[in-house]
Amino acid sequence: MKINFFTIILSILVSSCSGSKSFQLGTELNTVPIVEESKSKTQIILNKDEKSINNELEKTNERHKNFGLFFGPGVNRTISYTTFIDQLESSEINFDLVSGIGMGAVFAVLYSSGVKSSRIEWIFFKFLQESRNVKLFSDEWINLVEKNFFPYIKYKDLNQLPIKTYIPLFDQFTRKIKFVSRGSIRDILHMNLILTPKKSLKYISSLAYLEDPEEYLRFLGADFIISLNSLGNNIKFDYPNHFLSGFFGKIVSRKKASIGGLYYLISFPMQELSLDGRNEISSLMNKNKNIAKKEINYIKENKEQWLKSNDEN
């Protein structure tokens, strides 16, 4: 019996394909880029799927310069960000990419969701009242964050937000930081507030591991980044907490004194307020309103030049 040569080749190809494992893209969370821990400079690793995403971002940059906004951590001090958002609402400044970490991540999602600054401020004061005497980052405290802030986020998935939003999380198994851009908003923000390892979770907060997040927003397509800082350098608590004192102390010690080049750092003077404080907020907010107004005007004057400077670097 004659056997066709092409039939043999086809049979070999079919058998080899059926014996191989199918390739599955990602997990329940989409991540770009991946940041590996190392003793030296943090390394960016892009896999095939992530490269294709960045290629799309590069094509976008040819016709549009992306303006990024990063909300830094600071627990109760982050309420100062409402003054900045308030000024944004009456300006013509728009951001194409938003990110945040810790309570800053909650602000990033609220801002991307389109929640008004007055509403966010009201929610925050209500949360401060309910969380009085509750230990920061405890399960009870996280539950109060979710109870007060999450109902005002009308979107379920991170990739549904009107503004492209990334939240950095730490993968406990691979020991890598992943900038999440897709997945359940509630789950992502919850994990973002977990500071210590938990066997039941794959991802936790990247606060203890991520250095210079603004730098990595560049890999995500931002041509220029406005970085908001409410944490400052003075770490203090109304109720002594040795763990959090050391935790945030490390964050402050590795924070850049100033950001140059393609980043602009805005610091809000919240040093007088303890990270778990409440009493001095009203007076400090008035100071921050004036600062936010000046900074917004400065951004208006320099935005085009900043974005243009990307071509020169």
C-alpha cells in the first residue's frame, strides 16, 4: 500500500501538537510590567504578551503624549489629595494614565471613576470618624475602608475605568511586583492594603518593595508624570505603632528628595498630622487648597513643554 509523503508529515505534526500543553495567557490579573526584586537596580521584565501591549502604547505615543498622575501613600494624610482633585475639576488638565499605592491607590480609582472631590472629602471625614481608635491596616480598618469608599466606585473591573489605571501589587510566590491593569477593583484594592504576608492571598501591598514607581509608569506609556506626596518625612502616630513606624520609615528613607527630568513632585504639607491623626486636618486642608491652586496653574503653564521634553530625552 502506497503512503502519501504529505500524509506522513501531517500525521507527525498533529501528534506533536496534541501532546503539547496549551499556553494560557496570564492569570485573573493582567500585569505590565513585571518588576523583579534584586539587590541592584530593580529590573523590568517584559514577556511576549506585555511587549505587544507596550508596542500599542508606542504607536499611541506617536499621535498623543500621555500625561500620568501618581497618588503616593500617606494613610490619613492622603485626604490632602482632595484639594488637588478639586482644582483639577475646574481646570482643563486631563490625565491619560493614573496609578497609586496604599490609600493613594484608593484615590487613584476614585479619581479615575469620576467621583467628585467634594464627595471624596465627605467620605474621608466619615471614614475618619468611624475608624477612630481602630488600628491602622488591621482587618477591621480595611473593612471600614471598603465600607466607606467602595460603594462610590460604580465600575467592577479595573479595565472599565474611563482613565487607564494601574495598581502595583506584590506577588508573594514569584517575589515580583506587578502593575495590575485588569481585574476586580474590590479585590485589587483590598490586596493593596494588606501589608504583611498572608497564605490565603497571592498578592499583597507593594509598599514595602516598590521603589520610584514614577519611573515604571514610563514603561507603561506615560511621557510625563505628576507625582503627589502627602507622606512627607515626619513619621509619627497618635497611637504608638512600632511596626508601622519602621515600615513607613523605610519608605521615607528610600524616597527621592526631588524628582527631575520627566517627573514633577508635588508635596503637601501634612507633617503636623499624625498618620492616624484627625484633629489638625481642617486647618491643614486650608493650606493645601492654596498649594493645590498654585500647582495646578504651574502645571497648566508647563504641561506642553514637559510633554515636548520627552522627545529630547
